Amino acid sequence: MSVVEAGPNTEQLRAIEESGVVFVSAGAGTGKTTVIVERFCRAVCERGLDVDSILVITYTERAAGELRGRIRRRLQELGRNDLARELDAAWISTIHGFCHRLLRAYPFAAGIDPRFRVLDDSQGRVLRGEAFRTGLEEFCSGEHAAARLRLLASYGGRRLRRMLTGVHETLRSSGLPLQLEAPGRPQLDELLEELRACARELGASEALLFLESPAAPEVLLDLSDLRTTDGLDDATRAVERAALEALAVRDRAELQELLLAYDRAYRAAKDRESALDFEDLQLLARELLGEHAEIRERESWRFRSIMVDEFQDTNRLQCELVDLLARDDGELFFVGDEFQSIYRFRHADVEVFRERREQAGGVLALTQNYRSRPEVLEVINHLFSADFGEAFQPLAAAGRFPDPAFGPAVELLVTDKDSYKGTGTHWRAAEAKHIAGRVRELVDSGEAEPGEIVLLFAAGTDARLYEEELRAAGLPTSAPPMTRWCFCGGPRRSGRSSPGSRETCPRACQSRTSAFSARSCSGTSGSRRRRRR
């Protein structure tokens, strides 16, 4: 367990007290939430701002709820129970929550049904599926029906739907018009040659036989049969993507028409249900603020201070919404960490963070880490500095750990993939056995209990292999479904977690092509779990 000093440190204090436009780059575990809480409380307690004159945007509803709770507790500590009671009406939410609340206030100006509802994921999935079928029927009818049916046969219905609905969602979430841009020159020939070279190196004769004869892009859209050969996965997926791009260039005009047909059907389906999706919330809010000067002025006067948490996971449309609300004489506070940007699949754009950082001129850095032991941070700093260069800000341990770390702080368990070729044993199975043996040693020596060990994976595809080997070694496991970690044993003993992290595993192993055992990383795995929101 670590011991931390009471009160904000020097870096945090500067971030709390800075006025105007403030940009904070906060490393993992450096207390950025503490900074937001303290800025909010000082604004309402010392400067007299109204609770509802501060807009706080964060990435998830859970994070917004936790932030509201922490602000409430801090206000109560300060003896301001009156302000704590007003927090229920405070503007602390996700960007979608803010847009929802704004549209509820001005439904007629936004041109929507005042009784609108927001589609959840499952409802949206059903509606999009029905809309795509409707749009596809419209697209495949008429005088060009035969040619369009051939297009459908080339891509396959499922792939075509996934591609078009994905592009539709990406364009709308970025606030861009529904216009297909031609991709860069497809590198299909080059990537095919790379795949052939990989197949020759691995001695994959069947794959080589298939690849030696020229193939149309349609034939290369699904190479799943070739991925059964270990070592060809990345190369085959690259060829599939290039083949899809080659087809998209050829069929751009038809795909554009299908995209618009799908959009019309989807909008009509939502109108019938008086429903909006998450992209609608943002697009309509931007339209409302952009086209109604009196509403934009009223709302910008409402918010004397705007704070955006997890700024690395925003996109250009969301940033545009913040700009529409910001005032020249108001406060604008951004905090995030580009190395924790993990939501690109949800259309986050870390380039927005980098651009705003450059525009801000001065950047305040939070580098005092409250979760991890100095032994672990030393290794992390070394590895990350080598990968990211000057852009990475080394972290320092803010906590003092009275219990000493025995033995090496970090172990590297290396698995040589090439040595298992032709042995009948997959290298992942060998690595799983290696890790299970090391974990067994840690438990038998008394260095750790099973419930204090967690395995973290870059992807959960092969987690079952590792769990099976742990159980074969007599170690109980607990693997939450659809996650990328696996606990050994049951619940951990209380009193072992470090401040600032409710979920802490002092021993961790991370696996990709090697196993990483951080034997004294108090709080590190807790940080990883926090990020999987």
C-alpha cells in the first residue's frame, strides 16, 4: 500500500488555479479528476459561480456519475451542503447527455418531436438493419437492377451492409456530409506480393498455390481459410482491406447511391418512431446552436466555465460544439492524455487533441503518478520514451510505499515463436504453459495469493488457452466474459489496494508474443481496468 501526501501537489495546484484557456496533459494515475473536482468547488465556493453555470463534459455516464459524487463529497467537506444539494441540476454529463438536455429545452427550434426518445444500441441495430434492407431493395430495383445485383453478389450482403453502415456512422459522427471519398491508390499488388513472401517463408504450400494465380479483387475479400496458417493473419487482413478498397474505387458511384438510399430509409424509420440516435443528438445540437444566434448567445452566457475531461477521446464534431458555447471572457479547460486514446473505434480522433494542444501554446503537465510503484514506473518510462520519444512525459511515483519490493520489479518471459514451428505445439499454448508455471511458483513461494494476480491481454482471443493452463497448474481462475483480463483466484483481500484505485492487482502478466510480469505494480492493473469503460 502506498502513502500519499494530503492536498494537491504543485503541478495539480497550478492546473487548479490557472484561468482562461487551460490545456492539461495528464499522464495515467496523476489525479486529473482531483483537479477537475477542485476547480469546480473553488469556482462555486470562492468565486461565487452558480452550480449550473459550469459545464463539465466527460466520456461515459459512469464517469460523469462518479465525478458528480466526488464533487458532492468535496462540497460537503467544505461545509457547503447548500451547494451539494444543487448538484442534481448541474451540467455534468457526457457530450451526448448535454446535447440531449439542450434539445429537450428547444425541441421546436430544433425541428423535432418534443416527446422524442433516444435509441439504445440494440434498438438502433434493429432499425439500421431494417433500413438497410429497405434501401437495398430501392437500390436494386429499376432499369439498372441486373448490374446492381451483380454488385451485391460481388461484395456479399453482409459485407456490403457492414461497410456502408460503418461509413454512414463514421461520416455522421464526424459531422461530415454523406459523400464517399475515393481512397488513395489501392496497394493490392504490393500487399499480395508481401503475402506471397510470407507464405514462402512459412512453407505454406496450399496458400502459395492459391496466391500464385492472378485473382480478381472479389476473390480476395475473404481469405479466412489462409489464416489457419500461423503467421499469415496480418498479411491476409491487409490484402482483404486492399481488395475492398480496389472494389470501392471501381464501384464508387453505385456505392454512393446505395449510401444515400440507406440514409433516407434510416431517417424515415427514426421519424416514424420519433427517435434519435447518438449522432442525431450531436448533429441537431450543432445545427441548433449554429443556426439560432439567440439560443447560442443564451447558452454561452449561461456557462461561465467549460471543462472537458478525457479530451483525447473527442472528435471534431464534439469540439465544434464546445467552440459554439465558449465565450471570449469565459474559462475553457481541457484535460487528457494522448497515450490513453483508446476509443478510435467509437470515432474518437486523437489528432483533435494534438491540434488543440498546439493552439493552446502553453501546456500544463501532470506527471506525479499515484497508482504505481517507482520500480514499475522506471521500466514504463524507459519503454515508452523509446517508442514515443519527446512526446512522452516520464511519470514519477507520488506515493511512498513502506513495504519494500523484493526481487526484480519486472520480469520478461520471452517465447520464441520460431522454435515451435513443426513441433505440433502452438507457440501460444507453450507461452500459456510457461506463464502458468511462473504463476504457480509465485503462489508456492508465498509471494502472492491467486486472487492477487491478473493476466492482461492485448486481445481476448486466446485467453481460454491461458486459463486452461492455469487450472491445469491447480490455480483457480475467474475470467469475466468478453474482457481482456483473467483473474487468478477469487476476490482479493481487502486493505491491499492503493489510494486512487479501487481495483488493484499487485502482480500482473501481460501477453502478446512475450509475457510481462510486473511483480510490484500496485495499482497498474487497476488503471487498465478503469480504461475499459
